[in-house]
Amino acid sequence: MKRREFIALLGGAVVAARPFAARAQQALPVVGFANSGSVQTLALMAAAYRKGLEEAGFVEGKNVLIESRWADGQYDRLSGFISDLIKSKVAVIMAGGPPAALAAKAATSTIPIVFTTGDNPIQTGLVTNLGRPGGNVTGVHVLFTELESKKLGLLRDVVPQAGLVAALVNQTRPVATSQTAELQAAAQKFGQRIQIIPAATEQDLEPAFASMAQLKVSALIVGADPFFNSRRDQIVSLAARHRIPAIYEQRSFVAAGGLMSYGTNLADAYRQAGIYTGRILKGEKPGDMPVVQATKFELVLNLKTAKALSLNIPSGLLTIADEIIE
């Protein structure tokens, strides 16, 4: 065979091989990953999810593909994201955050859904039974909105002479009523004055903190909410500018300069969601898989921020803290 003919034949073989490789790639199951928050603030959670998938035997790019969509706290984008994933014929939808979970639940009753949610999954209508969900939905309940009273108690330990405590709440959320009721009940128990400050968009945050300054609040609870998580840096910066000691739901706020956080270990919850996704890919039915209730909680303190605010962290809190950032 002449050299020119051989090169031409080889080139044709390469071209023919590319569609085959593409078909092999397309044959892998695809997981649709839709999240209410932002990739910047939840990169560690996405990594933990992939770790859970690997524990279940699935490695991204090897025997599973992941198609990701991030709403960045703009919940109205979620229904479109979910529709796109359904059209792409994903095998499973991983819905991170309550708005994403509800959007997925509303969009399909056939494609398996694994959620992570800080809202009560029965009260919000995701499932009717935690032990045996039925249907196409299961996941991990991460217990965030139920921990607001605990956050108030911890905040009072750090700011014992607090006069008025503000609570930043996204009142457009379905759970805002129960979240507010829990905060008010906890405040009454502690004999603490509390003021609910609403915020639902990025434009609301500056006026919300200006209002806190006018009210001369002594401390702040940032309510559990995916929107607030997606605006982490802005909220931490505003708290620092107005010198307001604040407690948050996630460690990432403290790593970004916030004073303290208390909540579910979110990375572990996402890892568990990854394991559940792998089990479904192997053939298990989501309706037969109990909703997991997260049991790992973490208290994180930032001593540099405490010093900047002229606060002394009690030794008891230092002893029980899961992590101290200096």
C-alpha cells in the first residue's frame, strides 16, 4: 500500500473512531445535578457528592456523567434547569436545596430524585412518609430550619448583654412562617428581644443591614436559606461593616470571615446523597429508600473576627467547637 493511501486510510479510521467514542460516552448514565445555590459557595458540597458516588461505585467520566445547573439563589431559574435535564434524559436528578427539590418534584413523577433539604420534607410535600417515601423521591433532611433556637442560644453565649437581636429571614420561602415562629418562641424562652428583618433579593440586603443599624441591634441570626448561602460574601461583608456579631448556618460563612456558625455538616449530607444516587443507578427504587436525617452537626468559631468585634468567646464554647479559625 502506498504511503499516501495508508495515511488516508488511517485518517478515515480516526474519523470513524470519534463517533464510536462519542456513542460510548453517551451510553454512560447521566446524573442531573440541580442546585439552588452557587458553585462558588458549595464547591466542597459538590465534591462531597462526587465522593459519595464513588463510594457507591460510580466515578465521574468513567462510568457516570454529571450535568450540573446552579441557580445562584435565583429560584425562578430552577424549573427551566429541571426541564433541560429531563429533556436530556438523565437517569437521576440530584436536587440540592429546598427550591430545587420542589422544582424537580413538580416536574417529574418518573425520573428518580434525590434531594438535600433543610426544610421538613413532609411539611413541604416532598414525601408523605420518611421511612418509606413511595413514588420517585427520597433524599437527606439536613435539619437547618429546626436549629434556629439553638443558634440564638449560642449567639447569646457570645453576646450575653444583647439588647435587640435581628433575624434575617427570606419571607418568600414556604417555611418562613414556621422559621419565624421558632425564632420568636426561642426569644420568648430566653427573654430576648428579637426583630425579624425580611430579605429575598440581592437588592434587599443593603437596606436590611441599614435597618439593623438604625435599630441598633446587638447581634444577628442569619436564617437558614439557600439564597443567603449564595450571597455569603456580601452578607459577611455587611455584618463586618456594621460591626454586628452574627451566627450563620454553614461553616463557609465563618471561613469567609463570619463570627460563628452552627448547623448540619452539609458535606456529609451531600456525600450521603451521592451514595443514594449510586444505589439508584444500581437499580434500587427511591420510594423504598428511607429519607436520611443528618446526625452530624458542627460549631465553627472565628477568633480573628471575634477580636475585631472586641468579643471574648467563652471557654466552654471553645471546648465544644468542632473547628476554630484563627
